[in-house]
Amino acid sequence: METAGKCNICKEVYTKRSVEVDEGEVVYVCEDCIETAKDNFIWICMCCGKTYIRPKGLVIARIKDLEIKRAYMLCEDMQIIQGIDMCVACSPERILDIMEAQYEAVEC
Ligand SMILES: [Zn+2]
Ligand SMILES: [Zn+2]
């Protein structure tokens, strides 16, 4: 049986499309947001549900570590939606660590 849910990214559209962002964590993503994911990296906070959308070029340009940068450049043509445990709204002082950790966690 197919289930539908409200898109977790824009929180406006009901969709049957879903992606696994983390082990066992599934989020709904509508067609528009899948399109957005082609040009942007999308992070979704698994704690409060807030989403962060950043242009891929900008993210890659800001990465200083060459290894990580290369990993991200390999991902440039993929649609990437990643779950993060908490975001700046949940835990402002920890967010930098988490973003760093996310960069390192990227595998294609
Ligand atoms: Zn959407
Ligand atoms: Zn959050």
C-alpha cells in the first residue's frame, strides 16, 4: 500500500515520493523539492524538522579540505538530502561541529 505525506522540505505539498536520509529515517520530498535538490544541497533537521538549502557551488567553494571538497564535487550531479541530528535552531553552539561532521560523512 502506498502512503503519502506532506513534503518535509517545503511543507506545502502532499507527495508519495520519499527518500531515506538516514538509517531508517524517511522524509517525503515533492517533485519541486527534488528539482531544488539538483542545484542545492539540502539538510533536514531530524530534531525540529527545519530545512536548510544551500547552493552547491557556494558550499563547495567554501570547503577548504581538498578531500571533502572532492567528495562533494563528485556529488554535484546527484540529488542530496541529508538528515542532521540537530540544527542551529535546536543547538546554536553545536551546529558548527555538526556541519563539519556532515561534510566528513559524505560518501557517494
Ligand atoms: Zn516540497
Ligand atoms: Zn532543528
